[in-house]
Amino acid sequence: MIRSPFHFRIRNLPYICGMAKIKTAFICQECGTQHIKWQGQCSGCQAWGSLVEEKLDPRMSGSKSSAKPGKSWTMKSAPKPLSEIETSQEIRHLTPDAEMNRVLGGGIVPGSVTLIGGEPGIGKSTLLLQLALQLAPLNILYVSGEESESQIKMRAGRIAYQNDNLLVATETLIERILDFMDELAPQVVVIDSIQTMYTEQIESAPGSVSQVRESTARLIRQAKDRGIPMFLVGHINKEGSIAGPKVLEHMVDTVLTFEGDQHNSYRIVRTNKNRFGSTMEIGIYEMMAQGLREVSNPSEIFLSASDEQFSGVCISATMEGMRPLLVEIQALVSPMAYGNAQRSATGFDLRRLNMLLAVLEKRCGFKLGVQDVFINITGGLKVEDPAVDLALICAVISSLHDLPVDPATAFAAEVGLSGEIRSISRLEPRIAEAAKLGFKTIFVAKSQVASLGKVSADIEVVGVGKLEEVFRRVFGGE
Ligand code: TYD
Ligand code: MG
């Protein structure tokens, strides 16, 4: 929006002259910084064109409270010793969805507010509607500001769960939603999405920073007062973080993100913040025609079922959060097709691939500078765990020499710049997962073998110190 300087002079005149109290501010929609005047660039986050004029209300949360001390705090908010405080937080409601229980830290805590963010179309509404349907016989209020009643009914028809206690409302006004909560006394509330909601107390448009902040604050207050757990859907912006002010993530108890690859049916729920549990947990689902299916044994989906032996394929025992996961790493090494050797990696950091190829070239003498190298992590997974280094290097050498690796062999070690095999975190659960899936041998760092706890007798744990030792054992005499 282009505005003339004259426009601002007139509009801001009362503020500058001190004739009236400031009632509007220009708020950055990216970071929430307030400015008295409009300007092209936000002074907080340096974003361009992100300032929007919003009316400020003195009753908004964050402004000074008018409550008089002395009277109001005597009863409920009076300070008391820790030992006298009753906890309701440990009474969690276990849902039938084991993946959701896991990411929430062991079930739904009464009065907790959970925010779920994710790309459009990834399945946030499906996940929450499915959860609401599964929570029978609890009374659920599902408020949608995005879809019509019949669209929600159609979606529910695809999901194979029934819940007669699920009440659906298509409403966007916070005051009315709070009335519904008063009258209907639901046991769980779902709001889809917080960016479509607005409160009458503020005049700016739904989705603007102050609307989102104030609407969330009012919902949270109600959830806490009544002990009703609440789930909020949050849109994400182009940078991938939840749209609106960062303060939204500070206000809620739990922040989950729902991620996945557009071309793949697997979806991962990650815990980014959790006041009631670990943030290391992930939940894995598969998007099916009948809604989301829980994936309780994720390793199986990331390993291909083929019995044939191919060169360039190696299995790595990685960790996703707290869960061990066996993933297949595929490499294709072929003589350079054009003037420059190509390097490409799907699901793996390209810089780390270049580093590992340089280690192979310099420390082990493989001539990879004249080869194109392509890496793929199957299942659309993105792996950042350094423990995949050794499997990746073996996949590259396997493809280079066209020598398949024994499919019953797994790898779990980092590779250092001098070609040394380095130790990694949480080795025992990785070995246990590999043993559970029938792997017979796992290569790990020699330095870790001595301190290793008890592991399954079905798998041979081979400690190696240098890359040459690995190649000798895996490919024989390399
Ligand atoms: P949706 O929950 O609407 O995503 P969001 O709320 O995050 O925008 O998910 C929509 C996608 O999920 C849509 O592309 C269709 C797909 N889908 C299925 O594959 N199976 C199903 O049973 C449902 C309900 C949706
Ligand atoms: Mg949706």
C-alpha cells in the first residue's frame, strides 16, 4: 500500500501534538514490533513492507491491569507454599493415538493449550479431526473458521471413527466460542485455525498480529480457568515458522509441527516445545485415503522390502528424536557426464557429502573428482544425524566398485576429517533396533565398544577405528 507523506502527517498529528492518547500503532506482521509511524522497513526484524496499522485497546493483555491489589488476590492467587499446591497435571488423558500420546509427553494434560503448525494441505485439520473422533466418549467442540460444516462432515466420513459427542461449529468470533464453551462444557476444544479467529475487542483484521495475540490470550485464559485442553491450528509463513508473533509460541504450553514431503505419504509430528514432557519425541503417520495411520514401527517403512542385492545401498541406524530408525542410503557413482562432476543429495546435507567425498579422496585415495555422485535417503526422510556418515561412505564405495554390501549389515558411526571412525550418541538403542529387525552385523566406532552396555546376542557388534578397516571387512581386501 502506498501512502503519501501528507497522509501520515495528518493522521499522526494528534499523537505528535499530545492531544489524544495513542490508540493505533503500526505493527510488524513478521515479528510483532510496534512502531508509532509507518515505515517501509521494520526496525525490529528488518522485513520490508510488513507494517500494518492496528488499533490498540488499553484492555489488551500486556497493558497494565486495572485490578486493585489487596482485594482480588486474597483468595485464588494468594502466594502459597509449594507443598500445598494441588497438581492436576499428572492426571493425563491417554488418547487412543499412541503417536499423539508420545509427542504430548504421555497424553493430554487438563487445561493445556497445544499449537500445531504446518504447511497448507499437510493434514493438520485431518489430524485434529481424527483425534477428536477418536476421543469418544469425551465431549468435543471442534470449531472451524476455514471449512463449512458439510466439508467437515465429508472429511469425517473418510475417517473410520465415530463420535456422537463431537460438536462442530463454524465460527470465527472468539466471544461466541467462549459462550459455546460456557454453555456446552466440552471436555476438549479444537480451534482450526487461530489465524481465522477474531475478537470484537480489537478492530484489526483476523490474522493480524494483535488479533492473533489477543484471541489466543482469551482462549488460553478460558482453557486454564476451566481445565479444558485445547488444540489450536497455526498457519506457517514462508520461512516455515508459525505465522504471527513469536509470542504465540511463548503463550501456549506445547508447540507441535506437522511435517512431510508433498510427494510422500509419510508425515512426522515433532515436539518443538512442551511444558509437560520431552521435546525429543516424534510421531510418525502415513496419510491414507481413510485418514492418518499411525506408524508404530517406522524402520520397516524406510527399508525397501527387496531381497535382491544391489550395489550402492547401505543401511544406517540413525535416531529421529528419541527413536532409533533404520534408513536406507542409496548412492550412485558414475563417470562424469559433463565438464564438471555433479554432486546431488536428497535428504542429506550437500556440504557434508562434499566433505565425506574429500575424505575418501584424500585419505583413502579414491578418484572421485571425475565421478558424478548422487545420494538419496529413501522414504523422503531428511537426516541430519552424523551417524549416517559411515553408511553413506560405504554406499559410495559400493556403487563405485559395483560391489553390493551384505543386506544384513548396518552402520552407525561418524567419520572424521582424517578418516577416523568417531563415536556417536545413544548407540545401545540403535543396536537394539537393528537386532530387532534381523540385522546380523553392525559397524560402530572402536572407541565405543568397550563402554557398551548389554546388547542382544543376535547381532555382532564390530568396532572399527579407520575407514580402511571397514572396507577390508565389508568389501574384502579393498
Ligand atoms: P488437511 O487436513 O486439509 O490439511 P491442512 O489442514 O494442513 O491444510 O489435509 C488435506 C490433504 O490430506 C488433502 O490433500 C487430502 C489429504 N487427505 C487424505 O489423503 N486422506 C484423508 O482421509 C483426508 C481427510 C485427507
Ligand atoms: Mg486445514
